[in-house]
Amino acid sequence: MDDKRNLIMAVLLTGLILFGWPYVAERLFPGSMKPAAQSAPASATGAPTVAQAAPVALKPREAALKDSPRVMIETPKMRGSIALKGARIDDITLPTYRETLKKDSPAIKLFSPAGTQDAYFAGFGWAGDGFKAPDAASVWQASAQKLTPTSPVTLRWDNGAGQTFEIALSVDENYMISARQSVTNRATGAVAVRTYGYISRVGHSKDPSTWTIHTGPIGVFNGAANYSIDFKDLDKTGTSDRLASTGGWIGFTDHYWLAALVPDQKASFDGQFRKGAGETYQADYSVPPVILGPGKSVSQSTRLFVGAKEVKTLEAYQDSGISLFDRAIDWGWFYWFEKPIFALLHWLFTQIGNFGVAIICLTFIVRGLMFPIAQKQFASMAAMRAIQPKMKALQEKHKDDKATLQQEMMDLYRKEKVNPFSGCMPIFLQIPIFFALYKVLQLTIEMRHQPFALWIKDLSAPDPLHILNLFGLLPFTPPAFLGIGILAIILGITMWLQFKLNPAPMDETQKQIFALMPWIMMFVMAPFAAGLLIYWITSNLLTIAQQKWLYSRHPQLQQPAVIAK
């Protein structure tokens, strides 16, 4: 009776973990391994908050682009423009990425001018005493009409009171814009100058922040990634603490996209997240002020990343000296394990050309590495079934003396050289691999919109063909928990076949529970990414083949244990 009760409790606890873990993790471990940056008491960085209270009538994006003369931006991975009014980088489109899988789907529009529905832009400026600084109404002069990887552009503005301001812009072939801010003082008196940069956006991210994926304010300060601040925090407090750092970066992240300011990595800066008018949010930084005497100039370099969170691209920028830039992807606690899994999967993809086939090959590699362990598991299961009659006899003999029973059982294990936990080892080893692959499929843009075969057009999304919509014949998408797709059905069948090959349990309660488990897991796994289900189905098929081969070596496993009388 105790064994039955314990088994039922184990199943119930497993269900609680499966269904309740996201809620527990979100409350107890928000953002999954999010080290807090060293911060000082709240203080203004010196950068003004960009007021973006939503106008009565929002402008169409194309109309807003005409409100200012512009310098065009053209790179292999970016298209857009810079508004000379205010010197704002407020028009960025990513031509290599589309919003949906439809052939006529528009390219991803990341930055948009102020006054539009999804206003999102960045800029650079100066604050201080003794001079008139450029503002949002200042119209700059440009040295050229187009910014490309081979043709830089310099913006220039004169305040008419002795100070001249310049922003020398260049761009690489990926997503990084470099800005060198210079100010020259030709007045007769000294001025105090503080250089700053800012990113402003309207509204929360359209991608929700979950326990596995962080969206919203993000940055690296003093060698630690900070995922602990979100939009809701800013709604409540209005501002974050002052984030003082030497090296690092600050910005906003969505699921696949990032906008980040990268100050000089050898200099100190003050960063801050703030809420402005309406639903405007701002990330900004400033450097310590400099006293600029007559006839003197001062320059400060900054970089602005605007683009897709491609793993290799982020790693390349990190290798060039940007502190922990790859942490723009919230890898979480298992960073050390997830990165190798991604590297192997991506390498397989580059060799094969199909991400789905790459996932299948990854499964073969994982199962191949675990094959010796599986052999030991089956040998242990064989040994455990061989001593089942002796274990049952001990249970009957010492049913009223739990301590003696436990001691006798341990003595039996030692005498027969049986490890009761060795059979669980492959399961425990599969858990980190499965979770790492889950994170890789969820986080990395490399999986986004990757097709497999037939109806699977996006491996990072759930199976689109469900039972309730007659596998796509009816024009609606069922709720996630009811969306049992073709892949989920195949998963349930393969798990059922796998369980059928397992040794028949002696206990009827065990039989009933194991009979239900495949179909329970079918419902649990149905909302997951199609790529993850393909991994599990392939793993199940390999397990079935492996079981058949190992049963040929341990035929006693296929027979119910004989209970001694």
C-alpha cells in the first residue's frame, strides 16, 4: 500500500512540476539567472528625458519621415535614414528579416520616428553649463547624403555663441553604428560639457517577458548582465537606480531584436532607465563632465547597435571588446551548456542546410553518446528484476519494521552488486540536454522561420495543424492547451510504443499510470516548438530501436518478475 501511495505521489508531484514550474520560476527566479548590477542611489545621468507624449492623432510612418531632411543609411543588413532635425537615428528596417512567413510580408521595421504608433529611435547630445546645446529642433548639416560601410557621414551644428558640435558617423556591414561626438569651444570663457546618448521607445515590447525570455530594459554594468528591470518597474517608480559602470552597455531588447548604446569600454559612465510622458521609456548614459577652455575641443566615442540578436554577430562584437555582449540573449543558468548545444546545432545546419534535419542529426549524436549509459541502465534493470522475488520476500518479512527493511534492502543491493538508481541516469542526463535545446529553440533568431518539410514551415513555432481545426481546414487556431497537432499525436504514439516495450509492472496501479503517461505528455508537449517535438519523436524512435536490440541481450526484462511464495 505504501508503494502504491508513493508512486501516486511521485506522479502528482511530476505533474505539479510540469505545469506549475513556469509560475514558480517566474516568481522565485525572475529572468532566470539575472545578476544584479552594482548600482548607486537614484540620480539623473545628465541626459534629458525625451518627451514623447502621444499626439492626438498619430502620424503614418511615411508622413513622419518627411518632417525632416534626411541622410540615408544603406548596408547589407540595414536600411533606413537619419533625421537631420534633432540628429536622430529614427528609421531602421532589417531587410533580411520578415514579419511573417507570407511571401508579401514586409521587412522588420525596428526604429520609427517620434509621433508614430511605434516610435523608437536613438540620438546623441550634450548637456552642461555655459553654452547652448543642440536639441530636438536643431537642424544639422550633413557632409554627405548617404551613410554606408564605405562612406561615413559627419553631422555639424553651430549654436552661434562660439560652440560647434559634430557627430562623425560610420557603420559596419552588420548592425553597429559608430558615433564620435566632438565639441569645439571658440568662445572667450570656459564651459562644462557632459556627453550623453539615449534610446527612446513608446510602449512595452510586443514580446512578453517570461521566465525563459527577458524583454525590456537590459544592459551590462561592471561585468554583470542586468535583466532585473522591466517596463512594469518603470511604470511604478518612474526611474531606475543610477547604474554606474566602467565598460558595458545599455538599451532595450525584444525577443529577437536589440537596440543598445555602447560607450567607450575603457571609460566610466552613468546609465539609467526612465519613464517619460505617456508610455515613453528611455535608456540613456552620460560620461563625467569636462571643463572645456577657450580654443579647446573634446571628443567622445559611442556605438549604437540596432538589429537582430544573431549569436555569431553578438559574439564577434564581444570578441572585439564589448563586455558580455552575447548576454543580450538571456541564456539563463545553463549558459555554459546551451552555447555548445547551439554551436553544434548551428554547425550541423550549415553543413546540411535544413534545421529540422540538423535537429534529427543532433538527436542521433546525443543518443550515440548516451548509448553506453543506456546499456548499463538495461543491465541494471535486468539485475533489479532478477532480485525482485528476494525484495518482495524481505518486504513481507519486515513489513512492520521499516528500519530493518531498509537495512536488509541495502545489504541485498550490495550483495547482488545492484545500483537501484542507475536506471534513472539516462533520464537525468536527458533533462539538461532537453532544456538546453528548448532554450536554443526559444531564444535564437537562427531558428526563426526555419522550415523543415511538408507543413512545418517554422520550427520555432508550434505545429500549425490541429485536431480541433481539422488539421488546418477550419480557419481558426485553437487555444494552446487544446492545440493537439500532428506532431503531438506522433509523439504520443511513439511514447506509447516505448512504454509498451518496457517491462510489465507487477502492480496494477503502476500499469494504469504508465498507460496514461504518453497521452498526458502529448497534451503537455503540444504547445512547444515544432523543432522540440521533432527532437523528442526522433529520440523516442531511437529508444525503441535501442530497446529492441538490448532486449535481445536481456530477454528476462520482457517477462514479469516472479514473486516468491
